[in-house]
Amino acid sequence: MEKEAESKALDDMENSIMTMFINNAKTSWLLKLIDLPPFDKDHLNIMGKLAEKRNSFVHYKYPIINEADIESLDKFFKEVEKSINYFISYESKNIDKNKKYIERW
């Protein structure tokens, strides 16, 4: 999104405001504001679940898991991989189109 914001010539203050937005804002109305198509709802749901699991883990609230939970997590992370591929494809189709990739590192 930063790339698209740069192409819209947003100044530093506007860019810093964008970085403060919560994920829901960045994945909904902000896309409309910078003329990008909406994200697929299924992949947004996976992103939200991943954020929840990450927060539970980081804040030591993750429940004790058993064998069935491990299978469920394996299935979930396969869905995460599909979503990652979707977002990479979305970026290349909607943001990087007709632009050269510039390696920052």
C-alpha cells in the first residue's frame, strides 16, 4: 500500500497516518481511497485469524493443545499459505503493474 500511496503523492504526515491505521481500515475503506480493488473476504478472514493466533501466542494466552489441535493448526497454516500467495498475486496485479521492482536492501 505504501507504493500506491507514494504514487498518489501523499506527504510524510499522510503516510504516517496510514501506518497508524488498524488492519481493518487498511484492508477496507483505505483501499477505496487509493483506488485499489477490495481484498477477497476469505483471505481477509484468514489474515484476521492469523493476527488473533499471533496475539494469543505473543501475549501468552495460547491454549494448551492436543493432537487434534495440531492437525487443525496444520490445516490452518495451509490456508495461510494460500492467502499469502493470494496477497502476493494481488500486489503484483494491482500495485506493481507496469512498475519495476526496486530492491531496498
